[in-house]
Amino acid sequence: MASKDPIAPSTQAPTPDQLPVWRIGLTGGLVGILCCVGPTALTLLGVISAGTAFAWANDLYDGYAWWFRLAGLAVLVLLVWLSLRKRGQCSVAGMRRRKWRLAGVLGVAVVTYVSLYALTTWLGTFA
């Protein structure tokens, strides 16, 4: 009889007491880089030209990058708070029990931000 390894990753859906790390992290990272992703998405949809998207992205990134980053962080904090509150874990003790999952949320958000920044910068070379 094989025993389950408690450390092995699970392919099942998260249990009700776990945070949705991927959804929260991806959302926070996407909002943080929306200044570049928004014009890029409009270009890929054919709504605006690549030159216009490049100009918009540069203007938004140069003038408002920190506002977008702060908005991404605010969305991240809000979603974590709502998720913990829904589970009745919104306390210091609840956060301590979930510290590795909270670190995972932050890690996913940072990787999302950096990946999308690299992608949009690379796409900007074609404009």
C-alpha cells in the first residue's frame, strides 16, 4: 500500500483552506504591467497600429509606471485579503500558517510582471 507524500504537488483542485496562488498572482502581475500590455493587446487585436501602441506604451510606462505597479500591488493585497477573509483566516495567525502560499502569490506576480515586460519590450523592437 503506497502512502501519500505530503510534500508532493497535488493535481487536485485547491482545498477550501488554500489560497488560489496562480489566479491571484497572475492578476496582480497583469495589472502591474497593464501600461504595456494594454497597448500591445490592442495592437494584436488590430485596433491600433504598432507605432501608436509603442508611443502609448512608452508614454504610459515613462509617466505612470509606478502608479500601475502600485495598482498591481493593491489588487494583489485586496485579492489575498478577500480570499483569506472568505476562508475565515484573515488574522496574523492565519497569515503565518499561509506564509509560503503568500510568498508563492508574490513570486507568481513578479514572474508574470517580468515575463510580460520582456515580451512587450521584445514586441516593441518590431514597431
